[in-house]
Amino acid sequence: MLYIVPTPIGNLQDITLRALETLKAADAVLCEDTRRTQILLSHFGISKPTYRYNENDPRSVDRCLEALKGGKTCALVSDCGTPCISDPGWKLVKEAVAAGIKVSSLPGPSAVACALAGAGITGGAFTFLGFLPRKAGKAAKLLAAAYELNHPVVIYESPYRVVKMLELIAKTLGENTPVIAARELSKVYEEWLRGTAAEMARQMGQKKVLGEFVLIIDRPAQPEREEDNEPDPYF
């Protein structure tokens, strides 16, 4: 049995009761970084064997899969948030499903969901790209294609590259493209920044930037058209 267990994105109090019960009941915990996961387990008084799961090492995937085939109940966690969503895990889940191993995914902390809820710009569709490629050309193509769908576009970015990313957004989508930047979500220094891509790039470029970011790319406000208020004959 393989459990996908989301862990807090910053505030340890965001762990769910079900996540704690699952971690306590598991035979082993599969994680990105055993040291980081051990801090979480120790905080809640949980003592379990931890094994590093390396998505890019086929031998690591095979070792974890063999444990599952041997009847072990394993809990898969990432350093923070929900595994498999811009975090390791999907390869093991794919192999486990193919091998007929039962997989259960627990609901829990997710930076993209947290940021969108607090942004107040959509209650419906959005396009999530996670971390974009490091090459500017590839990143720009992905941004342009996603923006054409007319939904908010959500990406993750590190403090070391966020200014360059905002500059790329301004260059690719337009300087006046609205951006909401959610920094250090759920932590003590949580901060929400709103403005155009160009403005935010200039402001952040003038100071030392810390913390992980969720960037939500919106569209400039458009005047409401009369046809938008007309009743839809389909209904």
C-alpha cells in the first residue's frame, strides 16, 4: 500500500490528523530529504524508518517499488506540500499503479491552492506550470502558450530567479501584465505583493529577496461589454 501524504508548506500546524495517523501506521516513510522529514516526524513524536526517494535514480524507484511489492505500507512525502505536484513522486506512483499496488492520495497542504485562494482573482479555471525551464526561450514559449488560454497562469519561483522571471513575464506578455506574488506562504514572514510585472521586477531588484514564491499572472482589467450581461439561451 502506498500513501501520498502532503506535509506543511511552512507552518507545522497545518499537518492534518489523517496525515499524522498515516505516518504513524506506515512501515516506512519515503522522502526527498531524510533530514528534513526527520524534523517533521520528531516534532510530532513519530519514529519511523526513512528512506530517500530520488526521482532521477531508477534504482531508487525500484527499491521503493520492491518494498511495496513485498507488502510494506509506505508513506510518500516531499520536503513540503503535496508529492507529485512540482515535487518528486509521480514516477513511483505510476509504477505502483502498473504493478497493481493500491495507492491512496491524502488531501492536504498545497502552495498553488493556497495562493489562488488568497489571490481573489478566480474561482474556476487556471493554468499551473510549476517551475519553468531555466532556458529563457523555453520558459517564454510556455508562458505565451498558457496565457493564450485566457486563464490565470500560476508558476513557482525561487528567490534567486524571481526578478529575472518577472522581467521575462514583462518582456513576453507585456510590462503592464498584472502579477500577484505570494511569498513565504503560511510562515511568519508571509507577504502578498501585487502590481505589474515591470513594476515588481524593479522593486524586487532594489533589495535582497528571500523566500519561495508563487506567482499568479493575471490579465489587465477589461471594460465590461453589454453582451456579457445578456442571458445565455442555452440555459
